[in-house]
Amino acid sequence: MSRPGSGDDGTVTDPEETWDLRLYVTGRSPKCLRAIENLRRACAEHLAGHYSIEIVDLVENPSLGAADQILAVPTVVRKLPAPIRKLVGDLSDTDRLLLGLELRPPEVPRHDR
Amino acid sequence: MSVSAGDVLTALTDAAPGPGLEKAPTGVTGLDQITGGGLPRGRVTLVAGSAGAGKTLLGLEFLVAGAREYGEPGVLVTFEESAAKVTANVRSLGFDLDALQRDGLLAVLAFEVDPGELVATGEFDFEPLFLMLSDAIERVGAKRVVLDTVEVLFGAFGADAIVRGELIRMARWLEGRGVTAIVTGERGDRSLTRHGIEEYVSDCVIALDHRVREEISTRRLRVLKYRGSAHGTNEYPFLISARGFFVLPITSMVLEYPVFEERIPLGIDRLDHMLGGGLFRGSAALVTGSAGTGKTSLGGYLVNAACERGERVLLALYEESPEQVMRNMRSIGLDLQRWVDAGLLRVWAARPSASGLETHLAILARLIDEVAPSVAVLDGVASLSYGASGTEVAGLVDRKFNLLKAAGVTILATALSSGDETSAMPMSSMVDTWLMLRNVEHDGERNRLLYVLKSRGTAHSNQVREFVLTNDGIELVDVYVGAAGVLTGSARLAQQAAERDAEGLQAEGLDRHRRELHRNVVKREADLVAVQDQLDAERAEIDQIDRRERHQMAESEADRVAMAARRWADAAPGSGGER
């Protein structure tokens, strides 16, 4: 399958598909700022034009995290495409970020996925 | 009863918590006694235990008791179940979490942390949890917080160092807010909790254990650590029943029982007489004997007598089913069912093997709580030795007696013994009255004998009585003690007959003698009358003779005077002349 998009490394992106990401933070702690930056960079690299990032600050309203069962920050939730995925941490580990959000197919399996 | 100095010290210090350390009562029966008032107020307590050990329940009881009884609202944070599930789980125990939430006394934060769903990439913190918890604490004015089970967080995030750091921060934060908290942790293979949180999280550690031995399970609780406070260090059995968490209010090692002067008759006149009127109220009686000696029947009498006085009675059966006992008691003329119907008698039966010793004990404690009996009959306590050693059973019975005595309940326990009277059970020092029933075999028949081996505070009879079960009940009969030994049953009847004969013979002889004497008496009385008559006659004759003599003398004097006058005698008349 070959798809248009920024993926020269096999990134799976449907032109119609939008990645709906929500990033939970609390205030402007260094961890959270790092997470915002890391997420934006990864998305710009792999999902150019096909994503939206919503940043939710729980300090203002802690109960906003309840729906997504947010215990820790920073947490990024991939609302779309399904299934829901959650990544906790400042996203400094790019490999795990890409893997966790499935921006890049897993490396081990060689056959189709 | 053996009370070591350490036990006494424990008992004493338990009752007197150190100054300055405030405690938050848990509302769990027994636990507050062990900890001398509850959990350390404003600190974090770790409750560790394996799955199903009752950690969550203990935490919930703490919250519910706080909200309902101590005016301390609480927050429950659960990482394992949804709020709906938690609420449903404890509804059967009478905890209405919904109502508490509606009343603003409880807030529930439920997180279903699914390990597969989370990926950790780099640093994070639990700030949202802190924020929500802070919010909830402020909303209900919480004084108590329960975090159940924090171990889940380790598995979910897979970053132990960060989770541990955050938990420490959480503990300090909770303390800073002055809330009393319980953190529950999963039991580890080598350490108390899988991730060693006992090392840093808490000032007080309570371990819950669910042990299975010889296929019998027993739940136990132990306070491993209590910074700044004395606490009971034993393992204490506990029970999770329809009414929640219940730690046995132990082995209160202090020998302090209410003491009564009142006697409780057993309803067997002669036995009561032998005991000086019956059992002392609040005392413990033990009936031992080999199989089929009528131990249960004695118990049945006490039950019946107490119910007739309108007292509440607990009958705990460890050998037979209630139906069986009811039927057997009917056969000796005791209708116990009517007391059950009247709500005075509570019969509880359990196979000794149904649960561990401690569980039996805890169940008994709960029953005492529920029934509030004034008399308790424990039938077949020796059967409890199923899968346990003698000392364990003795310990158990000891604690049972303690429990009942402390509640002022009069106890009668029956135990099967194998003939040898003194080795019946090493429990003789716990009982105030010890009755022994014994089978004696003689002339091809077995008869029952009853001895009063011991009766504290009573000048009891040292006599042996034959114990006879009839359709109309129990009768005690004098036995015959002679050169041939103690005679019972037919031998006694034969002896009775022989004695009757002998008595008859003797009586006949006496009768004859009496008749003879009687006859003599009649005769002598007749004689006496005759003699008296004679005496009277003779006295009368003497009188007559006297009178006649005086008359004659008077006449002859008159003649003399007349004659003198005629002769003109010179002597003055009446001045006495010659005679």
C-alpha cells in the first residue's frame, strides 16, 4: 500500500484521515512543555496536515481528565483513529512515541499489516 | 490460663495510647482495640495483603465508619474497579456508597487503569490525581482518604522509580493536608508488598493474611508496625461476614470478668442441689464424657431452664445438626423448638471442618454480638480439633470462654473425652465447674455416672450420682457404694430390693417389740389406777379412824366435866385436871 503524505518510511496516513490527539498537561511545568514540543515536532514530521492537537490544562479543571481516566501528566490520548491509545510522559523517547501512536509500523513483523 | 508478662503488658499498653498521638477510629470491631484507638491520625497507613484478603473492605469500613459515626467524610480512590462496581460489591455488606455520596460524606474517584493501554515515554507525574483528590477532599471536607490499590500503578506505568517517587510525594502531601489515609498494597513474594512501598509510605502497617491449612482457611490480621504507639503484635483472626469486617476482640489477656452471686439452675433438681443451687451466672461449666453419656442432654436442660426464665440463649453445635438435636431432646421430654420460635433460642451449627479455628471463634464473637445471650451452650467443642493440634484447640476454647465470660455469659461446654478424666482437655483451669459423665460397665450393662469434679466457689457435693435418661428427662439417682464398688443400673435396683427386704425384716421385729411395750404400758397404766384406788381407800379409812377417835375423846371429856361438876370438884373448870 502506498499512500500520499509525508511518509517515506511507510507511515500509514490516509489523506482523508485526521489524527485527533489530545494532550493533557498541568500548567506550564517543564515536563509538559517538553511534551508539547515533542508531540508537535513528531506530528509535523509524520502527519503533516492530517492532525489536530488539543491541549487540555487540568489545573483549571481537573475533572476534564476524568473522561479519559487521566492519572498522570503529560498524557497524550489518540482519540482517532481508533483504537484509543495513551502515552504517558514527556515524549522524549521518539521511538516509543512513534510506536505508541502507531505513526510508524512496528519494525519486527515483516509481512503485511 | 497462662498469661505471660508480655501479654499483660500488651493488654495494658493497648488500652493506653501514648500521649500526643491522636488516633482515628476505624469502626472495625476489634481493630481499634488492637491499635489502641485506631489508625494514626493525619498519617498514612499501609494495608497489605494478597488478592481477596479484604484490603478494600477494610478501607471502605474505615471510610463508612468515618462518615457515619465520627463525622469525618472521606474520599475513595480506586485504581482497580469502576465506581459502580465498588458500590455494588459493598452493597451486600450494608454499605450504601451512593447514599453517602448524595449526602456529601463520600467522594469516589475511580480509575480503571489498563496496563495494556498505556505507554510510558519519559518523565511524568501524578499531578492530575493530586488535583482531583484535592478537589474531592475540599468538596466533601474529607478527613479520610483511601487509595486502593496503589500497586496497580506500578504495573500500569511500568516506570517504577517514577511511580514510587510520586507515591512518596502523595503520602507526604496527604499528611500535609492532615487527612488520615489508608493505602492498600498487594502482597509480594518476598516483601510485604510487591513493590516495597511499606519501606517509605507509612507510619503504620497492617498485614492481612488468608491462610489455608489442612484445607481450612483462616483470615488473620496483624499490625506489623505502628510508629509511636504500642500495639498488639499477635496475629488476630478476622471475619468478613454479611455485616462487614470483624476482627476478633481478642484474647483480652486481662482476667477481668463481671462476677455474679446469682445461681443459674440447670433444671435438674438434684444436680442443682449438688452444685449448691446451680451454676454461678457468668461462670463456665464443662461437661466431659465419653460417647453417649448424655452430655448434650445436660446442655439441653440448661437451655430449657434458661429459656423458661425468659433469657436469651445461644446453642452452638459442632457435632450434630440442629434438627437432630431437637429430635433427641424431644425424646427426653425437652421441647427446644418452641424457644426457637419464641425468639429466645438461637441455634447455630457448623461442621468443625467448615472453617479454621479462628473463624469459628470470630463467628462465635459475632453471634454473641447479635444474640446477646445470657447463657451459651457449646456442644462438642473437642470436635474442633479437626486438623488442629490439642494446644490449638485448647487455645481456641480458652479464647471462646474468655469472650463469653467477658460478655457475662454463662457457659456450658460439652466435650468428648476418651475415658481418662484428667486428660480430657487441657482446659480445666478455664472452667469454673467441671462435670464428668462416665460409663461404667458392670454385669453386662453400661450405666452413666455423674461426678462433680470441680466447682469453684461452691461447697459442692463429692457424691457420685447415677445419671438416668428417661422419657421424662434426666434423673439423678443415688448410687450404692459398697465393698463391691459403685453399684448402678440393675445392680443398684437389686441392691435397692435387697435393702428393702432387709428393712422389712427389721421393721417387723421393731413392730413386735413396740406392740409388746404398748401392751405393757396399757397394763401398767391399769395397775397404776388400781394402786391409786387402793391408796385413796386406805387414806379415807385413816381419816375416818382419826375422826372417830377425836369424837370419842371429846365425849369422854364432856362426861368427865359433867361428873366433876356433880362432885363439886375444886378445880376450875377447863383448867385441866387430872387426865
